[in-house]
Amino acid sequence: MRDDVHQAATAGGTPANWPPAEIQKAHERSETFGLRVSIRPDYDVLSSAALELKREQNHMLCMQAMPVMETLHEQIANTHSMIVLTDAQGLILHSIGDDDFLPRAAKVALFAGANWAEDQQGTNAIGTALAELRPMVVHGDQHYLAANHFMTCSSVPILDPHGDVAGVLDVTGDHRSYHQHTMALARMSVQMIENHLFTATFREALRVSFHGRPEFLGTLMEGIVAFTADGRFLSANRSAQFQLGMPLAALRAHTLPSLFDVTCAQLIERMRTSADQHLMLNLGNSAVVCARVQFRRATHMPNSRPPEVHDAANPSARTTGAQASGVAAGLSRLKYLDTGDPQVASVITKVRKVIDKDIPILITGETGTGKELLAQAIHNDSSRRDGPFTAVNCASIPESLIESELFGYEEGAFTGARRKGAIGKLLQADGGTLFLDEIGDMPHPLQARLLRVLQERVVNPLGSTKAIPVNLSIICATHRDLRDMIAQNRFREDLYYRLNGLTVRLPPLRDRTDLAIVVQKMLQYESHGNAYENAHESAHQPPLSIEPEVMALFESCAWPGNFRQLCNLLRTAAAMVDEDGVIRREHLPDDFFDNVSCRNPPAQCDTPLTSLTSPTSLTSGTPPNADVLAATNTRLQDVATAAIASALTHHGGNVSAAARALGVSRTTIYRRMPSVEPTDD
């Protein structure tokens, strides 16, 4: 142990055996890495593209961990802390936390894209937990680097279903507000993530969930063991290993009969004929446990490839909840969508009342209002959250392919069909939620087949004579008027009434009252999720903010593209922002101003640029004179050119001043007035 640390600790009244032995070992390792206590490391932070690749490589971990992180954050909110998820090498994949702590953490590169392995950051809970393969708490000046002494970190390794390290869940906060229960919460959260990973990995297997007491089934205490269709052991979660009294290595020599004294055929028959919700099984040690058995798709689709294998062969077919935009990662629960708008709050109240009641939900609203985001949140708040979320955009799939995409097909069903066939979206969603976006664009003949699936809960793949049972929840969305389509015989009335158990409408962005809050949340994501391209910028870059004048422009914008448009605009502005992190008019794309001062829908706004291109209003500051512009026969481009020339004259050729007055970028002035030789600030 370092003498200076030991002396400082004992001088402050800390017991002489401080720090613990594992911390002393970690300090020794840190020294061998060539680190020094007082230095600030040269943070090696991944670019946004490289980080997205790492997230994709850890797709399953991220998808299962993010909802758990959000729940944990609720429990520790307002405690000057944050929650971090890393991969198996200590690279931070995601983080969420309190607004007052995130900027402090950013100064030491505790954000997505930074690596916190011991050879990078010295002794710290993440890196040391990976090195020791055990949960670790590193408190205050137990950190090797002095720059990290302001925080206390509690980290727990996450094991994948095969017993290998998949990553780390870490809770970090101000060392002065550390609570002894933090580690317990982190451990429980990791156990939850591991169980979700286990279920997702062995969705096609025969799974036996068990416990000696029936009230513990369905809780973190239940053991889960996965077997093949013929009873060979696949894996067991931590609770199962504890109850069976054997580690994974020993359990791999066992089978279903040797562990539970029953063959696979006997178990399935007992499950089929039993009137009870649970079965009683015998363990090898003569103990009797209460059990639930799940054996879904493997029983009725023995010849089909698992969905994940099919998707890997066809990347365009990947339809999981993790496909939502980056913003969606932080808004994947209904409560996070409730940002203050009364219309949205009413929608959330309604859908909460019908979740898990087998009532189909139809979401209406303009394109870009967040219909898929709402559908994903409904799924994540339902009892099907551990099942797949399969999204299908009916408008983006060619009419000739949509039937095979939805229903799947057998080998040789048609020319060009894959060998062994393909599983369709309906069966991919088995046990979870099927989201049919733009349902109004589904071909009329296919609507009858979908109606049969919804009524009979069976699927007939193309070229197959077998009817395959399917268990799924349906959420649909459309921007069309389905009643009008029914009147035109373009949409089946019987299907409409089967889909609209509850119909809700998401308001367009221009009609929402929570725009400022939405913008703030999006900027937080840009600041902490995608920003910080290199270490030196990350240590000093301030959080993103918006100039009041720009926020006023946002409030007056029609937002024809709704959230999709706003997200893209903020991402562009964040990339162009200056060192102070403040988004100003010159950071906005030129076409944004086409929609300013137009609060009506785009189809009703014929000349949105006139109020921005009036030379009178731009140079004198007086309101735009629409009558003068309407009285002229000058084309709008000429008016814009005249406005720019007038503004340049008024500001003595200063391009920056003219651009600010016009509300456009300097690029626009250079493009429209190429012959001018302006001055600049």
C-alpha cells in the first residue's frame, strides 16, 4: 500500500487497516500500470460512431438493462448520483442520473464512451469489480486517482446466462451522500438484469422456474433452469444454482430427469393436464419444490430457426425495442413520456388502465408524433416486457412482400424463398407485443388474414398446412382517417372494430405545451449520450443550452415533421454549437425558418417565408408588412435576395450581424449574394 495514502488515512482517524485488502491489491495493480495519483489521465473516449457499434455489439445487455436502470434511478433520484452500465471490458455504454451530478461526473469522463478499467482509471469500483470478479464499493479517497476522490462507487458484475461476465452495473454519487443500502439495490438490480437476459436467451427452450415456497415464484428469488427439448441441461440462474446446491460447471453434467426426477415428455404432459397453476417437482435431495414450466415455440416449430438467427441473416428484419431512436432509450416507460402536456397525460392515463387486459390499442396522430415510442413504453410497462417487441411498418414493406414478412413461409413456398423458410413477424412477436405501424397502408386482401389471426390466435405460414398457435398483444398506429378509408372500401370495417379497443391520439408537437421540457430532455441526451468526441473536449465542454430567442422561435414553429424534425434539428445544432454550448440562430439549418411563424398545419401555410424576408421588418425592427409584399409581383427568391442586400447595407457589410437580423445562417448569405465582399466580426 502507498505510504502517503496510509498516512493520510490514519491521520484522519481512519482505522489502521484502511483500506481493505482488495483495495490495497488494486492500488498495487494501478502502480504497475504506470499511473500516478495526482495526474489526470488522458481520457480515450470513443467517437459517437464507435460507441454505437459497441452498443450494437452489446445489444441484448443494453436492451435488458436499460429498463432496470430507469427503475433504479427512480429509487435513488435526488441523491446526487448516477447509474452506469459498462461492457465486459469496463467501457461505459449508457448512463443516467441526477442533473446536479452529471456535469461533475463528466469532468472525470464518467459518461458513455469512456473506459473505466483499472489500467485506465486505477482503482475504481467498475474496474476493480471486473478485476476481482465480485461486487465492489470504492469510497472517496480509496480511488487511486485523486481526481476521483469526490465520489463513492458501488459496482456489481453482470453475468450472462452461461456464467461469463457481460458487464457491470455501477451506482456512483457524491461520497458525502453515500448510503449503505446502495449496494443492496445494485445487487438486486443486477439479479433482475441477469434473469431478463436468461429468459431472453432461452426463450425457445424448456424453462423450469421453481422455489420451495410458491409465493416466491415470479420474484427474484425463483430459480430458473433451461433445458433442450430432449431434457439436456442448458443453464441455470444464480438462484437455481443456490437451491440445487451446485455451480454451473457441475450442473452441466445433469439432465432434466436427474435434477427434477421427471422426463421431458412427462413434464409436458403434466403441464398440459394439470388444473393447477403450479406443479410440484422432486429435487435430487428429496426436497419438493413448486414450479412453473414454459415451453412455447420449440413445441410447435421444431424446424424453424430461432428469430435471432433469421434476423442476423436479414438485418432489415431486425425489429426490437432497441431500434427506437437514441432519445427513446431514456423514454422507454410511460412515466417518462409524461412531461407536462395535459393531452399526453390523458393518453397515458387511458393506456395504463387497459394494459394487460387483452384490449388492442390504436394510436393515431401525425407522422413523427412518437407513436412507436408510446407503443414501446406500453410494452415495457406490461407483463410482456420480457417478451419481444416486434415492430412492422406496413407502409415501408412492398405489397408483394408484406404477406411473407408477417406470416412467414415454408421452404419452397415461392420462387426465391430461403432454405428452411423464414419465421414471420407474427411468430417473432409470440409471447410479446406486435406493433403494426401505419396499419392504414396494409393491403386490403391481407387485412382479412390479419383479422383471422386476431380472432383465432393462430398463424398459417405461406406454403404450410399447419396452424401455429400464437400468443401476442397487438398495438397499431396510423396517421390516416380509418373511418374515411372504410367509407371508401379501402379498410375493412370488421378489422377496424377489432383493432380499436382503445383509440388514443397523440397531439402534434405544435399543439403541445411541454415543448421546453421535451427540448431539455433531448439536449440532455445529446450532451451525455452522443457528445464528447474526445477526452479533452469532454472534460471542459459545458452542457448544451438554448438561447431564449431560439426557444421563442421553437415555440412559433409549425413543426411539420414533429419529434422527428425536432430531434434531427437539435442533433445538427449540437454538432455546430460553439465552445459555450449555447445554441443560437446561426446554428440552426436554413430550412427550419420556413416553418417559423406558422402555427397552422403545413398544408394551410402557403408563404411561411414572407414574414422573415420583408426588408422593412428586418432592417427597421418593425412588424412585417404582408400587404406590401402581396402587392408586388416579385418572386419570393427576389424578395429574399433584396432582404439580404438591405440587411448587409444596414449593417455595413457585416455578415454575422446581418445573419442575426435575418434569422438565417451566414452560409445562406454567402450562397445568395456570391458577389458581395462583406466584412465580419
